[in-house]
Amino acid sequence: MSSAGAEPVNPDRKTRVLLLCGGQSGEHDVSLMSARSVLAALPSGTFEVTPLLIDRSGRWLGRGETARVLERPGEEAAPGGELRPYEVAGFDVVWPLLHGPHGEDGTVQGFLTLTGAAYVGSGVLGSAASMDKVMTKQVLASAGVPQVDYRLITRHAWKNDPARVEAQAQALGYPQFVKPANLGSSVGISRAAHPGELAAALDLAFSLDRRVILEAATAFKPRELEVGILGNDAPTASPVGELRFEGLFYDYDTKYTEGRATMHIPAPVPPEVALQVRELALRAFKALDCAGLARIDFFYVEETGELYLNEVNTMPGFTATSMYPKLWEAAGLSYPELVTRLIELAQEER
């Protein structure tokens, strides 16, 4: 971002990048895996990268402790060595490679906006609206994007009027999925096959969030299609990919256990289905005011031809084997080229 009186840009100087990782959400470990991959991929001749870890309690750690944790997977941060969060001056770009609440939900984006820093990904509005599943559904409904039927349940309602909540669930029909409104990576999601499984599913979801959604299951097990979006105000869509797995839904263990799911890029679906997925994904990206990147997930019911948007991820998993980089690799953009492009997009004026 340019301003009057700014010092002239030295074309030989490396772009200074602050890579934030970890965070306070249940997706802390996923963020660390993503950060290790990005660190290894950013061209050292172009970028000077400083990783900084936010631990599970919200402390911003110093550089030495950050390096120790990233170099030794499975270790937790030690006390002390805390960095003050306002010390983001001096960096050209901040990459908040954080997943879930306190990272992907607009909170860190708001802080970075106040500092004046350029940063990778969506701004406050796009991050917040995409993180909260209920808000996402409401925005996308107004944009004409198809979604499965759902109900919003609050912790207060479940505690004070469980009979009414049970009636709402019954009206939605079984089986159904019970999800915290503000978590990703399938954390806290349960499948309630009948009313007897509803209470335990709600208790789990409410242990993680005060707002929960109940989602209707489709008549047939849907295929899971995903598409990557890249860009700011003129975004483009990647080829469509498909995730295949044996379980009833794509839970956390399936997502992060090697061999439990397989990617198929491009997805073996009719061309008109792939085209519709890409068009709906771009419509959703623009309606939510996203920027930089997003992975947008769909249910495709092959038996009926129905498509439903499932989720918008404004900072998807970013290891070299994650779906988002693999989708762009299929489009001819290598992992190092992709991470470089995202930093360039962060520096664009919107």
C-alpha cells in the first residue's frame, strides 16, 4: 500500500513476510502443518519469512520458541518469550495462516487492518461471514446459492427448553448433522441417526460453541466436490476435485488420517456439473466479499442431480498435499507459485 512520503522501493530487497500460525482454536495443529509447508515452499531468493506462533492460550511467541515448536512436531510451547502483538511493523505482508475462531473469523483480520498491514486472505467481513455457518447460509440464500435445510439452535434454548429443540430437530428429519457454528476441520460434528442420538451430539457441539446448526441429510449419500478460488475482485476458479471416503461423513479422523480419504482431480462428474460448481463457488466468493483465496465445498447428489453448497473456507488447509494446493496444481500452478501469488494478491489495492 503506497502513501505520500514513503521511502522508495528497492527492487532488490526481499519481501518481508510475517507468517502467523497455531492459534487458539481446535485447528491449532492443522495450522502448524500448513505453516511448515508454506515455509518450505516460499522462494528464499524473493521472500524473507519470519514465522511466529500463537499458542493455545493466545500468547504470541518469540522467534526462537516458534522455530523450536515448528522444527519438532508434537511439542508444545514453553512459557515466556512472548512477542507483543502490535510488533507487526516492518513486514510487507502478514500471512495469518490460522484456522477457525481467533484466526479465520475476522478477529485477527480486524487487528491487522488497524495496524495498516497488508495481509493474505479475506478481510474482516468476508472472514467473519464465512466462518459463521449460519451467517454464511443467510448470505448465500440471498444470492440464490442452494443449500440443505437447517435449523439454528442456541445453548440457551437447549438448556432452557429442550423439548422445543427436540421438536425442531424432529421437523427437520433424521438422520441429521449437528455442527458447531464456528469451527472447521469437522471438529465437533456428529451424525444423529435418530432422536436418541441428538442429546449427546448437541452436548458435544455446545461444549465448543454457544450456537449450533442442525443440517438435514440428503436422501442419498452425496459426493463431496471441492473447488479452489484465487483472486481478489476478479477471482478465478480451479478445476473441481472430489473427496472419496468410506464413512458416513467426512469427519476429523477421516480428514487427517493418511489413507482414509482419496482425492480425485479433476472430479469424474459431467462437464455441466463441474461448470455449475465453479459458477456457484465464484458467486459465493463474491457475495461473501472474500479475497485472496477460498476453498468452497459442495454436496453433489448424483441420483437426483442436486448440488448444495456445504462450506466456505477462507483459509483452507495448506500443506503441499492439501486439496486447495492440489486443485491449483491441476490448473498448472505449482505450490511455490501459488504461495507467491497469494502474497502478491495481499499487496494489491482492492
